[in-house]
Amino acid sequence: MIEWWVDGLLGVMMLWLAWQALSAADLLRAVAMFVTFGLLVAIAWIRLGAPDVAIAEAAIGAGLTGALLLITIRRMDDQRGSGTQEKPRAKAD
């Protein structure tokens, strides 16, 4: 009887985290919500009886993608802070 409460709570939390990740104004907060969402998706896959998919989701969806997004945010901040944005190259005809 308690299993449907767990599944329902997991579903509501996933919807809330997805909304928070999409509507966050701060990019770092959005990435944190995205990584947390990926971990909850991995838990959902475990609840569905697919541990191999859960491991792949946790490793790729939350871990690797989250790390790449954090690196991208850092590089964007570095580029904005230094003021050295690449200028468009002239076409060589």
C-alpha cells in the first residue's frame, strides 16, 4: 500500500524539479536542479526494475552531463569577465 505513495511522491518531485530547472534565472541553480532531476529519474528506473538503465542515467544523465554544463557555465563566466569575446572573422573571398 505504501508503494504508490512513494511512486506518487517521486513523480511529483520529478515534475517540480523539471519546472524549477526550466524556469530558473540563475544558470548554476538550473544545473543543480537538472542533476537532481537526473538522480530522481535514476531512482524511478530502479523502482521500475531496470537497474542497468538506472546506472546509465545516473552516470550519463546526471554525472557527465551535469559536469559538462558546470564547465560550460564556468567558461562563460570567464569569457564574460575577461571581456575577450571572439570577434567575427572576415570572409576570405
